[in-house]
Amino acid sequence: MHNYFGYCFIDREAASFPSCAGLHVETISVDGRKSRSSKFLTPPLSTGGIIAVVIASAAIVILFTIIGTGFLWGAGYEPVDRKSLKKMLEIAEPLEGRQVYDLGSGYGRIVVEAGRHGAAVTGFEMDPLKVWWSRRAIQRKGLAGRATIVRENLLAADLSRADVVFVFLWPGIMEKLKAKVLQEMKPGSLVVSYYHMFKNWKADFQDDKLEVYAYRIPARTPA
Ligand SMILES: C[S@@+](CC[C@H](N)C(=O)[O-])C[C@H]1O[C@@H](n2cnc3c(N)ncnc32)[C@H](O)[C@@H]1O
């Protein structure tokens, strides 16, 4: 085999020479005559290569399913940090018997913890896989009478009965949610956010280290 000025001269089946990839190929017979020519071969994939491609594709699909789909509706998936969640629950106490919502409830970490603290808790989540998983978690933890997951867009949820709303969302959807909580939630009720703040609304509680921010819904001024 010779590789010369972009041409690859070989005397056997061209496809068996991965180093000819992208080159013009001249196939030469034993008596020296050019018997065939073709262009721009790509290297054949070995069995190992095919397996690697299949595994990589499956990993991308699984990763996208677990983490990625939420961004289609307003926020990608990431669980709230454990220390920050402890602080969020502490700020919202007492939770016993109160109506608590987690908007964008993911795999149910906040829902389960709020349920353990005695709250009547509802998680709103769009992703069917996360809905299924968190409903199973609720069953497993024995919280079925107290915790529920609704498959619904959080922007369509009725927040009028909520005492506490937990959120861990992205800035764009937080902006839409700000108007909604101010319009729908009862005066005196609480929004506790992890990581992102509401723009142009001073938090009533703020822990910059744990990135926890709490907002009390103000009394409505008569029109
Ligand atoms: C950052 S995760 C927070 C998960 C959970 N609250 C926690 O802290 O562990 C945001 C979640 O919101 C969900 N989500 C995003 N936009 C949504 C929407 N418009 N309606 C319902 N769920 C949404 C995503 O699927 C994702 O599971």
C-alpha cells in the first residue's frame, strides 16, 4: 500500500485499509493494471467500535432522559443540595398539617422530606419518568396519604391554597412564576427558593452561602 499525494494505491480490497480513509483509492491487480478506482473511503468499524458507538448513544439517551427533558418546560433537572434543603425546611417550619407545594418536583426529594415533616405536600412535575419515580418513592416511604405528585405544568397549578411553595427552577420561569405567586398565593404565605432569586423583590430571608431565599407574600392593596 502506498499513500502518495492524497492517493492511496493498494493491491487488495480497499475497504480493509482504514488509513485510506478520505483519500482517492486506486486498486491495482497482481499484473500491475489498475482494475478499479473509487473515492473517499471511510474506515470500516470494528466490532469494538460498533459496541462503543452503541454504548455512547445509549448513555446520551439515558442522560438526556434523566437530566435533560426539564429544560423543554422551563428548568433542567438537578436535585436540591441536602444542606440547603435542611435550611429550606427550617425556614418554612412549622410544616405539620400545612399545604406545601414543590413546583418542578423532579425525583421527589423535597416532596418526601416535607412529607416526613408532617406537611400535606403536592409536587408538580411534567416529566413522566420523574413523576413515576417520585410516586414510587412516596409509596416506599409510607407517605401515600400525605404526599401526591401531579403531572402538570407548574405554571398551570392553582396556588391559592398553598401555605408554602418550594422552588428550584431557572431564571426565565422564575420570572413568570413571580407574577403568578403574587396574584394567586395567600398574603402571609411563603415561597422558598433554592439557587435563584426573584428579580426586583427583596427576600425576607436570605442565606447566600446555602443559596436559600424566602419571600413572604404581601397583603394585597385594594385596587
Ligand atoms: C432543578 S429541578 C428541581 C427538582 C426538585 N424540586 C429538587 O429540588 O430536587 C427542576 C424540575 O422542574 C421540572 N420542570 C421544569 N419546568 C417545569 C414546568 N413548567 N412544569 C412542571 N415541571 C417542570 C423539571 O423536569 C425538573 O425536574
